[in-house]
Amino acid sequence: MDPAFMLATFLQLLGGIPLTLQLAVISVSAGAVIALLLALMMRSGASILVWPARGYVFFMRGTPLLVQIFLIYYGLAQFAVVRQSLLWPILREPYWCAILALALNTAAYGAEVIRGGLQAVPHGQIEAARACGMSGLLLFRRIIFPIALRHALPVYGNEIILMVKATSLASIVTLAEVTGIAQRLIAETYRAIEIFICAGLIYLAINFLLTRAIALVEHRLSAHLRGASRPRDDRAIMQAAVDATHY
Amino acid sequence: MSYFELMGFGPLGWGLPMLEAAAMTFAVAVAAMAVGAVFGTIGAAAKLSRSRIAHAVADGYTTVLRGVPDLLVIYLFYFGGSAAVTAVGHYLGAEGFIGVPAFLTGALAVGIVSGAYQTEVIRAAVLAIPRGEIEAARAFGMSRWKCNRRIVLPQVVRFALPGMGNVWQAVLKETALISVTGLVELLRQSQIGAGSTRQPFAFYMTAAAIYLLFTAVSTWLLSRVEMRAMRSVAKA
């Protein structure tokens, strides 16, 4: 172990963090929107909506993400129609292809999580809301969605962490995010262990902060479940939330 | 050339190489799963043991390997493995660069990552066994080993099945990453085919279909096995 080399490596790898975070944030947020749509389609009961959504989730969860990235980045270019289309300037960029693949992939996993959350909304709550005169979007926005979100959040947190790790695959389509830089450095110096430690520390730090952030959001969202009269034991609740995310 | 000629078994068809590659994917996945089972068992035993050191080591193992991208672990094994073997080789008097077989590095890398997940699955399965059953077995005069073999192990297998099924699905898909080391599994073969025929979509879609077949058949089989394993457990 050579401290000077480790420091130099670490500083170089830090340069990849913005790209890693960009890929993760954009694909997770875009994926969440698609996931919500898919979950609503699966729950709609109309088979014309249910089956396409189920087929999509089946395909995306049953095939490797790397194959999906290659399908979008290399595969689509096989068709002249795509190469001449308006979308070509986007589809020939590895950056956008990686984001597209990551978002489409996480959407399938997210859809199942959200579907589970929606399923967990107690029927009585919906009936009570209806009795109060709520319906449609208002019912969804005020009652169903917040309760479902609370149920889904711990599992969705796991999915977000998996996505941070999945951004590393973007390096295979030439993007220089943390893993991409690490791979280049390893191939140049063959000092795999030192570089692995530096890159690993960066991912562990990102995922640790994410776990904490999700636990915090969970804590905020479950304020009504903690008795007001009981003394607040934030540390125990935080720990329980962290444990839940780690199953 | 039509799709069926392209993926067929004729003189210009890629059918046979693709099938061989699919078999390679399956073989690597099985090997990785086996490596993972060894690490998972040791990890679970360490996490359940009273030794604080063993517990801390196992905790570190699962935290790091579940928090770091698998691709990075594959690079570590691929480059680090050959560097280590070359160093040992030089020490023993060999010359030049010595590579490690891609199958071995791939199975080890994916296996050690899956071992971290299997550790949690096995640990949870052991904890799911009612304490009373173990106490009863001991009260009957069974030795520790006999109790493990007759009471603990069969139930661990039963309770671990759903989790192991998930790990297996993940391992199957993760083997695609081994293609970066040059091992000719399904994805690498598709890359080769796509490169020489300029029909990437056809090849990657075929690869996707084969992965889908693997995962779908596994899901179906696992649900059958699970149902059989749970037949003696009362349904709630």
C-alpha cells in the first residue's frame, strides 16, 4: 500500500462522482414517474392496460440490465428508421442511452414496489375518504398516495441504492463515472486492490448517506405513528428504519 | 438474411454458438451460486456465532460487497487475480504475464458477491427456526451435530428457499457482467455476432429472450419446489 498513490487515485476518482450522481438522480426520478404509471396500469383492471404493463415488468426484470443498455445503445442503431429519426441525436449519445436504460429498468422494479404499497392501503381509509365526499384525483392525492408512499419507501430505498450501484454499468458504454475511471486506472497500473478500496469507499459513502436520508424521510412520514405522549426515542426509531432498509 | 437464417443452424447460422454460450452462462451461474453458498454458510455461521470478531468480519463482508458495484468486484478479481498470480509465478521462476481463466475469476467474483446476499438469507432462515424445537431436540439427548443435521438443516433449507430463489435470479443476470473479462458467455457471444453481422438488435434481443427463458423457467421451478417444501407447514 502506497499512501501517495492511494491519495492520487482517490482524487482522480472523486472527479467521477458528479457523473455517477447525475446518472442515478435522473434515472431514479424519471424511473419513478414511469413506475407510478405502470403500477396504476396494473391496478386499473382493464386488461388492455394490465397486460402491457405486466409484460413490460416481466421483460425488464427477467433480463440483465447490461443487455438492456446494449439493446438501446447498439441495438437500435441497426434500424435506418432510428438513425434518421428526430431522436437520433439523443440515442447516439452513450450518456442518454445509459440514462434511458437505467430509468426503464428501475421503472419495472419500482412499479412492483409501488403496486405493493398501493395494495397495502387499508380499505377502510378509502371508504372513510369516500364517505367524506372525496373521489378521483383528490382521494388519490390526499389519502391513497401518502399511505402507499409510506409503505413503499423502505423497499424503494433499497431500489435506489441498487440503482446507484447499477450506474457503474454506464462505464461499459464509455462513460467515465467512478467505476469507469477506476477501470481505466486499474488497466493502466494493475494495482487493482488499492484502486478497488478507493472506489469502494466512494460507493459505500454515497450509499451510507442515502440510507440515512431515506431513514430520515421515513421518520418524518411516520410522525403520526409515534405517540405524542411517549418520550421521543429518535435513535431507536432511526435504527429500526435503517434495519428495515437492510432487511 | 432472415432472422431464422441468422440464428439458425445452417452454414451461416449463429444458432450453435449462441446455444453453447447459453450453456456457458448457465454453468457460470451454477458455479457462482455454489461459491456463494460456501461463503454464505460461513458468513451466516459467523454472524450467528458469539465471537465478536467473527461477527465484525462477517458484517464487514456483507456491508462492503452489498454496497459496492458488482462490476468493480469483477474488475478487482480479473486484474487483481492475474497480477497476484503473475507475482507468485515470478517468485517461482516463471516469466511474463500469467492470466487467470476468465471462468474462474467470473464465478469467484459473482459468487463472492452473491455470498454476501446468501449470508443474510441463511441467517434469517436459521433465526426463523423456533428455539423450542432445538431445545426439545437437545432434551431428547441429540448431540449438537445430530440436532443440526436432523432439526436445523432441513428447516433452514425450507425457510431459505424463497430468498435463495431471488439470489439465483440475480446471479443469472449478473453473469452478463462477466462478459467484460472476455469469457464467451451469452452476452459476449452476442457482441461477437453483432460485430461480425452488423445486426446488433437481433443478437441482443435473442440474448434477452434466452435470459428471459432462464429466469422464467427458474421462477416456475422454484415455486413448485417451494410449494413442496412447505407442504408440512400449516397455511395461515
